[in-house]
Amino acid sequence: MTPVTQIAALKSYPFKRLDKSVVAALRKHADIEVQGTIARRANTLIRLFECFCDITNTDISYTYLSSSSFIKIVEEFIGALSSGELVDLPRQNTYQLIRVLALTLESLKSDIPSLLVHKWSPDLPDRFSHRWEAKKRFLDTEACLYWSGWMATSRESKDIHLRIPLLWNSHGKDFACMVFDAYKRHFEKQARPLLTIPNTFISYLAEDPTKWPAETFLDPLRIEDFFKEFMRDHFFDCHKRGLNINSKLKEWGTFINNIHQAFIDTGLWAAPFSLSLPKPYIRPGVSGAKTHVKISEDGAQVQTKLITEVPLQYTDEQAIELLFNDVRKDVSIVHAWAEYFTRDLYQRSVRRLELAKDGVCQTGKNSERSLNEIGLNNLCATFESIDYCDLVDQKNTQVKLFGFEQKYTLAQLLGLPTVNTLYPFMLLLAYEHPEITPTFLTQFTLYDKAGRLVGFTKSGEGYQLMGYKRRRGKHLAQQKIQLTNKATNLVKQIIEITAPLRSYCRKIDDDNWRYLFLTCGRGFGKPRIAKVPSWSTSTISSQRSVRSAKDKFIDVLKEFDKPHAEEDAIRFMRRVSLSTLRASRAVEIYLETQSVDAMAKALGHKNYSTALLSNYLPEPILAFFQTRWIRIFQKAFICEAMKSSPHLLRAASFETMEDLHQFLSNHRLRDIPRHLSNPSNESSQVDSNDGHVLISIDAGILTALLSLEKAVELSPTPKQVNGLARYWSQVSQLISNEINKGADPLLQEHLDTARLHADPNRMMRMIHAAPS
């Protein structure tokens, strides 16, 4: 019997048994007395105490705290926590919760002198098992159902927590169970269910049970009235919060379709007389550039499709700097960070096997010995000699053999894949192959049910990953990815790192052994499929593994000359995900190739869509590409020679990259004047210059461009070359290529003269200067 199956579901439960003043007092004294990581367990503890009181039919008022009976309730609660039958948590977490309880009550005694307490001691968790054994025979079975967490599971094993407790309290048990069962059956059929609106719908309905009783959904008129009012209030709230209405319209359409499929088509609810619940009209062809838009911390509208936040109002010069500098730099930062952690985990895994050869297996009790006393080589030898099953299924084996170090610390030392530690591998695989999506990775299977290796196979050109990208449709869902050497090594390393966990799953006939990404939680837990983490400010601050990731991000940001205070690292981490990395890599590939077809291929799209680029870049950046960039890089060049001194670079003495950029933009590289390209002012769908751009070129300009190009190539710190320099370096390459492909002897002479006088040293300082 474990009423609470998921800690994450606790926040959906309101307090009914604990008086508001009791909750406030417990929170106040937990904040005062308990610091650091343990303090963040206080809220979980208080909600678990609410659960315990509910299933034992116990009400706690503020005055009851001073009664002699309260200490017995506390002892029963400690026994329930320690047994693992109230909530299934790792032993270390349970001890920490009980310690929080003891320290909080000791502090509360300063306000309530008559409060009886047990002071914290290491044996406290195990002293009251008998209290719980006597109490658990009289639990309220209906309350146990109420606290069961209400978790549904998608077809791809994604957990969905529904706020059913709110409906239970507002509309009763029967209606709440009916809604949950219908949604549960529906979600089981879906690979990626809609998560947000169902819980918003439940919360909205629970707020006014008098106006919208359960009978509402059996009346064809009333059910339509409810959804019209909910839709109106929902979109007013979305507008007030500054959310993107276009994306919310699509989300609402999916929500209404789900309501029809789960409740109306199955006969649980009445069909409206109009035969359809309200769905606003969605304008077709909404530009991708208008999606993923939010308000940044400084109040500007930014698009968040990339790791780099892109302000919607940008000049051409700002666009150049962003594309050629910030996007690439941000991708490089994530790559460098992920490289560090993948290398670190793999090396620890290899080190365990090497040290085990020189170690001695430990037997008997080591619970009072430190890691230094046991010896890391002996620790590794012990781990290799015993069955992982013993560490998972027998609670005290780890302490007896490995000493009193925390499980997380031990798992880290042994190179086991704890929570989030495989995420860097996912990022690097997505970096190497942007066609890899989050669901492709988390649901990636190495073996079929017969035990054949089908997901990672050798081909004539190397190794392939065989997985599924379901959004391409069932006929195109199967996806073969020809791996780079780097990606091949990453997959092999993951297989080595997860070997102990995979062996355990096979032994107990757990189907998880077939999946590539396995984790042992926070140390020696039952292996589960690793999830893609979502980094919020709270998780970065509270979770130990994420805090270490933040510290490394600070180091890497500093290395790449980016703002690197703690708040900068947190803001950057919140923007990092597999999706934003894929999008950023797609834009980077476009910059390298100037080919939308190459970009589409890199993303794993079957065909190129004209809207592809607009899905990743906002309109100002697109406008830049559609004018200067595309016309420079995707049209042929007609170069008109003009006589000028090859010593222009020395004479001009440009001080900054901005000075050079301004000179090249305003004085030499120009579009054809309209009065020359279209003297009769005739309207035409075809450029009058027949798809060409006239660029005024002379030996002096070529000398400047070639000097700049060579300086970028020879830069000792390429990560710090600014975007304008990268931009003009590529312009220089293309101009040189066009001249070399042509047969104009004067242009060739200018190019040879420019090469002779090119001086990259004069440009070196400018290309590294930060843009003003």
C-alpha cells in the first residue's frame, strides 16, 4: 500500500486536514531552522503530513499542536515515512524528510512551549515502526484512492498528472473518477498528449461547482455554454499573460478534439445541438516567424525558437552580428559544456573497471567507515563483484558495503548514469545530427523483443541509428541516420555506461533493457528510461546535479567571452533544450551552406518547405536574408573594375570593425541604383538586372577584404571573432571565387595585386573587438 505514488502530484492537493495556521507555522519554522537542499523538502513534507492525516482521519488545528496526543501522531507519521508504505522514496530522501520534521518541530517549540518533540538523531527514523504497523490497519480506503496521484501514461510512456483532486473536492468522487478514466484511456492512445489545457480546464471547472455541476455535461445546451465561457476566459487570460495567441488557438483546437473523442463520442457526455464545441477560426499559413514569441526580462519582444533570443526589431547590422556571432557562439557554448560532461561520465565509468582490477571486494559492515578508509579501488571491486539487484532490492546492502557516503555521491564515483547525466550525450547527438528529435532519443530502442540489435547497426559506411520520427506520419516515420564517427563513439559510450542497469533489467524481465538511455535515478535506483530535463530557475537552484551543470556553464560562458555571472548562466540554461539546439544548428548549417535544402536535410525533413526558414527566424532576420544576404550569396556577381590604390588599407587606417563595415557598405558594395536598373520605371516580377548584383570592386577594396578574410582564418582565438568580420570574410571568399571562375584579365590582375598587398596583421585587432 503506497497512497502517494508520485511526489510531483502532491501540489494538486489542497489542505483539508491541516488548518491554515498549522501549515503557515510549519512552513515558517522549516524556513528558519533548515538550510540548503533540505529546506526545499519542507513543502513536500507538509503535504505528506496532510496525506497521512487524511488517510488516518485526523484533523490538526493549531491548538491541537500543544496537546499531549500530537506527539503520538508525529510518531505514527515517522513510522509511515520510514516504512516506505506512505510514499516510495530512496532511503536517504526519507531520512532527510524525517530530519526536516524533527528540526522544524524543535523550532516550533519556541512558539508553543508545551509542544512535545523528539530531537533529531540518526536512529529516529527507525524507532516508530510499531506505531505505523498498528495504525495502518484502520486507514480510510477512499482517502487512499484520493491520494493515489491520478497519473495517466501516454503511448510513449510519458507521465501525465491530472488535477483530479480538485474535481473530487468540487464535484465528488464519481465525477472525478469518470473524468480521469476517460482521459487515461484517451492518453494511452496518444504519443504526445496535450498537457496544459486539460489541467486548466479541470481547475476552471472546480472553481464554480454551483454554476457548473456534473449535470452540465449531460445537457446539450449547458455543455456548449460552459465551453464558450471557458474559451472566452481562457483566451483573455492568455492575452493578459502575453502568450502567443496563434499557438494557443492551435492548442485549443486539439483540446476540443480530445474532448469530443474522450467524452462525447464515447457517450459519457451529451453532444451539443450544434454538433461541435466552440473552436475559433485559425488563419491558415500563420508564419512560423510569429510563433515562439515572448516578452524578455527587459520588456522586448523576442523569438525563442533558438538558444539565442532574437529581438523582433533588428537592423541589418544587428542581424549580421546576431547570425554570424551570437548564434554560432551559443551553439559552441552548449557543445563545449556537453563535451565536458560526456567525457567526465565516461572516464569515471572506465576508471571503475580499471580500479576494480586492483581492489579487494568488501564484506561485512562498513557503515561506519568513510570512503577514504574503504578505498576507491576496493569500492569499485565490490561493485563489480556483486549483483546490481542487491543494491536495488535490499535496502541496506549499499550502506553495509560502501560506507556512509550518500548514494548519489557513490553512483557518481562509480560512473553510473544518474538523473540528467545522459542529457549531455543527447545534446551532442542532436548537435551531430539535428534530424534527431527529443522523442526519437527518449524512445530509442537498441533491441527488439527477441533480443536482436536493431537500433544501432553497422553499414558499409559506418554505423546507423534506426528509430522513429512519428510526426512524419506512419509511412515515413522510420528514420535511418548515418552516424558520424563522433556520434558513433557517443552511442558506444552510452551502451558501456548503462551496461550494469541493462543487465539488471534483463535479469528481472523488465522491458526497459531494450532502450538506449537508462538512468538509476539519484543512485542505485531501479533503472528507468532517461527523460529530457526541463531547466527552470527552481530546478537549477534545487537539484544537485543541475547546480553542478550551472557551475560549469559559468566557466564555459567566461571562456567564450559571454556574461558569466550566476544569473547569466541560469538565463542561458533556461534557453537550452534539444529543440532550441536543433533549431540553432539548422540556422548554423544554413549560414555555412547558404542552402535551404541542406538545412531541410539536416533537420530530417523529407522535402523542403518554403516556410522552413520562417519557422526559425523572425521577420527582420528573414528580411535581411531576402535582400542583402541572398542577393550577395545566391546570385551571380558582375564585377566592374575601378582603378584605385592597393595601399588603401594602410592609408585608411581603419580603427574598428564597424568603421570598415560602414566603409564597405556605404561606399563600395552597393545594389544597382533603381534609375539604372529600371530607367523606364516599368513594373516587373523579374529583377531588371536579370538576377545579378553589380558590385564595385577595385584593388584597394580587394586588399581590404582579403586581409580581413586571412585575419579571420589565422585568428588564434576564432571563438572571439565578431559577426561582422565573419560576414565580410565570407563575402570576400565568394568574390574571389567569382573572379577566379571568370576570364577577365583586369579583375585577375586586381586580385593578384590584392593578394600581394594583403596584410592580416592590420585586421587582427579589429576582428576581435567587441561590437559597439
